[in-house]
Amino acid sequence: MIDRRTFNTLALAAAGSLSLMNAGQAQDTDRSKGPKFAMLVHPKMIMQDLIGPMTVFNLCMGTNHLVWKDATPVASELGISVMPTETYETCPRDVDVLFVPGGLAGTIELMQDSETLAFLQDVASTATYVTSVCTGALVLGAAGLLQGKRATSHWYVRDMLTHFGAIQTEGRVVEDGRVLTGGGVTAGIDFGLTIASRLRGDDWARRIMLTLEYAPEPPFIGGTPEQAEADHVASILDRRGRILAEAERVAREAGKRL
């Protein structure tokens, strides 16, 4: 005969529960008690830079604050708009994670946006973790938040981090104290799981990974410049040469202002 506790456990599993709980305990669904995330949303951001980490953050059972200057919908590079939930004025200052997604065109604009840089400096002063994915690291750098820190970014802008006093470091996720940076777009989930493990513990993060069935098996080898064909690397750098040169110029000037 099955006792009540065993029955309830089986019933939850059958219902497709995420099972983010300790054995024999009910899941805590009060998000107000969970971690707080301040996620910058900005025009021309890469949607996947935001959505990958946000999906993981959501399973940390906390609160995601999508922040921009005002409440106007923000268009991503896909043309899909994201509605901010907070402005720079209303965003909580007691967040666990400050996060900046990438998107090279948007990043170039943000590196020159004194209002955004001041907001990031303000929230970073009290945030437990200061983080980014992809070219978002350049924005953290322009805000003076990477000085003396090991950091990574998308492979074709990673060397620009040195303009901000950062230590250019290869890796899907690079952690230096309370600063965590992710590499290119697809590193967002790896980054999110790392944050989840810091906030909720390894067991919780592993359960999120299983819930998402995160077990990548790319159909091709070549997702990094070291693995890719040399002509593929050259063609990408050539096609994006103009915007990369602009990013280099703006990053160099932003670094001089620090």
C-alpha cells in the first residue's frame, strides 16, 4: 500500500512537475522569495542572448526584471519586440544578478550612452553578480565594470575587452569573483546554468538542465574559430568588417574615458 507522501510525490511527477525541490518537500513557488534578476533590454539586441539565460533564470523561481530607459517596446534584431517591465528609475537596486545581453549594433550605441552606463554602474554597486553574454561584455567594460577582471565575449570582439582594462580570456563562461561573462550567443544557457548553480546550488542547476533537455550535439564541427575552416572565419570577418571596425573605434574611445 502506498502512503500519502509517496502518492503525492508520484502525482507531482506524473503531472510534469519541474521537481526543483528537496526530497519530500513541496516546491516553493513564491517567486518574491527567490533571486532577483535585472536584465537590460536594448534596441538591436540578439534575442537569443536574452532568451537563453532568461529561460534558465525563470526556472530559478525568482523574479525577472526587464529594464530599459522607458516602457516603450524594444525591438530585437529579429524585429520581435520585448516589453520592459521596469525603467532605469523603477528597477530594484537589491538584485542578485545584473545582466546585459549582446547584439553588436546595439552594443556600439550603448557604449556611447551615458545614461545606460550610469544605470549599470548604479545597479552593479549592490548586485551580487555582474554579468553579460556575447558582446554585452563590451557594455560592462564601457561602464568600468571589468577593470582587472578576466572576461570573455564573442570571439570576434573578445580582444576589444582589453580597452577597458579587462583580461581577455577564452571560454564559454568566465568567472572572476562576482563578474561572470558568457561567450557567443549559444553560451547563454551554459552561462545561465552557472548562475543557477551559484544562486540555487549544483543540484538545482542540474535539474534545470534536465528539464530543458540541454545536451547539445551540433550537426557540424566548426562553432569556434579554432574548429572552423579558415575561409569561413575570413569570410565572416570580411562581411562584418565595417561594423567590427566601428566597434573597435567606439570601444577604444570608451576605454579612454574610464
